[in-house]
Amino acid sequence: MSKEESIESRRRFLKIAAGTAAAAAVIGTLPRVARAADLPHVSESDPTAKALGYVEDASTTKDPKHKAGANCANCQFYSGGPTGFGPCQLFPGKAVSAKGWCVSHAAKA
């Protein structure tokens, strides 16, 4: 390998290394997408939850507005899975139980 080839090879390596470092720095500053598992769960003692009559288990509610079979999993405001916890538009930044229920329940169309 000649001296000129060695210098070109080193330059190419340094360019690639600098590009990779710059790309890693940019990617590291991108906002992280929140997942439902990362969201704190809504507590029944939360002021918004109290105002909406939220319960973690729909079968335990004594609210006369509750209809049999209605729960967060089949509500239009809920965007989580059929089990566990997921995001709800009525509780921004928090997750509700799929088995839960509140007075604002609106069946999915």
C-alpha cells in the first residue's frame, strides 16, 4: 500500500466516523415516542377520575348510567388493547384499565 493510498483510506475512515457520530448525535436528540406501558395509570382518587366516576373494573360500579358490557376497551375514547392498560383521550398522559368504565363512555361505532 502506497503512502497516498494510506492517506486516502484514513480520510475515508475519518469521514465515515464523523458522519456516524453526527448521525448518532442527531438521533439521540429526537423526541422519544411514549408507549402505553410508559404512561402512569389513572387512580380512582384522581380528581378527573372522580369527576367522571372512573372505576378500574366496570363490574364494580354502582352508577345507574352503566350499561352491561360497557367498559373502556369498547369506548371510542380508548385507544389501547383489549386487555391491560391503554391511553384514553379523557385522561391525557395517563393510562386507564381496559376493564374500567366512566360516565363519559361512548361505544365505538
